[in-house]
Amino acid sequence: MEIERNEFYIGEQRYLDFEVKTTRKEAFTIVDASYTVSNSKNEIVDSGTAEIDNVNNIVRFLFTATDKGLYTVRLIATIPPEVVKYKGLILVK
């Protein structure tokens, strides 16, 4: 999967949305979703439970850009019996 990259300016607060996909051809339900945001020193600066939109198969969380730098987002969504992982980048200017 291609890594998604988002750009923020210091002080911005926006939702980051991830579309959850599965190899199954049937409807599915996301039962759990969590995320971590790490800085360039690999220190976790934010983490929590992501919001789940099962109608559109989207998980999202609110990110606040407080310091300049490059951040790594890791998101884990559970679609029993599967566990799907996503990775993204945030550049704060």
C-alpha cells in the first residue's frame, strides 16, 4: 500500500481519514481502531482510539499540529477475523 502523506501548518487541527479495505467481497464491520503518531525521534506524541464510520468504511482521528517536523501515523483497524494496518506521514510546516 502506498503511504499517504499529509501537510499541516503549526496550529492546524484537522481530521485524518483512512479508508479501510479488506480482501473479502462481503460487507464488513470495523469493531476497533486505534492510532499512534510518532515524531522523527520515534517518540509517541499522540495516541488513542479512532472514530469508526462503518457506513463508509472510514476510521478517523483529530490531529493538532503543535511542532514542525515529520511525523509517522500508524493505524490499526480490526475487522474480525482480520487486523488491518495503515501507515502515513504528516509534515508540519
